[in-house]
Amino acid sequence: MPYDLDWEPVGVYRRYHGQLTDLERRTSLAAIWRDRRFDDLRYAITDFLAVTTFEEHPAATEELAALNIAPLLSNTRLVLAAVAVDPQHLRYIERIKAAGFIGVPYEVFATLAEARRWVAERTGVDVGAQRPLASGAGG
């Protein structure tokens, strides 16, 4: 499984790594949406820095963006942050945002520290003390 979820007190840190496919991105999102903690989330941070191979098909990306509608309508307090520097990952995130289905704040940062700082500013939640997920851990 090329992702790990670290459930924090009022957030989730998702770290993608290795070979990442459209299906695995969808599976990781469903794992978050279906979790009983979803309604209490204030933030979700997705880290793409350890991805080595990235599969993306435009139709799958648009479908994934559309699948965000219901969860984000049920939790409008959520803010989303991504950590990415690879041009392919950045283009993917921009396509997700451009689809117009993400109705909550969603920003991209080059480092996890920058993402956590922005989340803290947007939510008033102290997320700076959270540790990055150790490789191989699951949630």
C-alpha cells in the first residue's frame, strides 16, 4: 500500500510513497471519508514527496475531484494542504482544484513545516508539534 495515514487529534496526515496509482489515491481518500473521525477533522495534509512513480489519467482525476463533493459538504470546517514539488504532482493538484469541486481552502507547499504552519493559521489548531509519520507505519 503506497500510503500511510496518521490520525492526529483533529487532523489526518497522509503520506504517499513509492508507486502511486489512481486507484490507490481513491482508496486512501475513501479510508479517510469512511472513518468515524472524519466529521471531527479540521485539516488533512497530503504529502507527495516520497512518491517515485505517479500514475494519473485525466478521467480518474476528474472523478476523484467529484467524489470530494459530499464529504466536503458534510465537513465544511476542513482545510486541505498538500506537500509537493514534483511538476507532475503539482499539475495533478491543480487539475483537482480546477475541477471546482473542492469547496474548502486547499493550498500546496514545498515542505511539511510550511503546510503545518498554514493549517495552524487557518484553523487556530496547533499542528506544529505533530511528527511526520515514520515510513512503513499505517493507520
